[in-house]
Amino acid sequence: MYDINTFTYKSIYIISPVLIMRKFFKKYTPDRETVKKYKIISFLGSSLFHPDLWRFNRVSFCRATVIGVFWAWMPMMFQMIPAAYCAVVFRANLPLSVAGVWISNPITMPPMMYFGYLFGNKVLGLNPVYDEFKLNTEWVVSALANIWEPLLVGTLIIGVASSIIGYFLMHITWRIYAYAKLRQRRADY
């Protein structure tokens, strides 16, 4: 078991891979000036280049976590577009908001949507009509009339709950990181 007095800057990185991602995102995401060079996104105007969208701080990360996790649970295609829009509106870290939706990728989306469907049925007091989801267009189109309401209710509730949990986890993780960094600085003097 870890004692708070034995935590060091390096032990926090071992315990929390999220903090390693901070350095990763800073290293591999384009900065504001690089993105400004692309003529294809010039129609978006200057709102895309607000400094808050490109900062790597606690507030921006927590907001981006909320946005990314929420949109990851939404049963739709192109989740990155509303995530990017919300990042601009709420001044969250844009790269992390967009990357956050990849929680639901082609591998994880079917189980997530099925769980959302079952949860929505439970909330609405309905019996599930289907025992499984099939990954073909014909099945989705034919089943949409039966599954849309429980699927939407379930994924909305789970998305909001997951976003709130993600916000607090990111906030606590960031605080632990900052505290450990402060302790390390004090120990160095």
C-alpha cells in the first residue's frame, strides 16, 4: 500500500497513466500556429484559435474530459465534430476533447451501445426486444424503430454520469500530480 508521504514525482507517473498522456498530447498535438497554416479550416474564423483551446492546464483538461467522454457515449457517427464544437464553446482543450471520443472506437462501440440499450430499457421499464446488436446496416435500419428510445435514454444518462465521474477523476488526478510536483520541488531545495 502506498503512503502519501512516499509519493514522488516518478511514482505518480507509474500510478496514473493519464498524466503521462499530458506529455504525449503536448508533444504530438499540433500547436495553434501550425493549425492556423491550414487553409481548409480558415472558414472557421478565429474562434478555433482561442488560447484556451490549446492550453494544457487543469481546467481545460477537466472540461475536455467531460466533453470527450459524453460524446463518446452518443450513438452517432462523427462524434468528433460535436466534441470539437463543444470544446470551442466551453473553452476546453480541443485536441483532448476530440481524442476523448475515441473511447468509443469500432471495437468498443457495439458493447457500449448494447449496454446503453439495456440500461435504457431498465430505466424506461421496457423488456429488451433484441438480445444482441448486429453490425450491419440492414439490421440497424430495421431495428431502429424499436431501439432508438431506450438506446438514446440509456446512452444520455450513462454519458452524463460518465462525464461527471471523469471530471472528478481528472480533477483529483491533477491535484495529486500538482501536490507531488510541489513536494518534489520542496525536497530539491
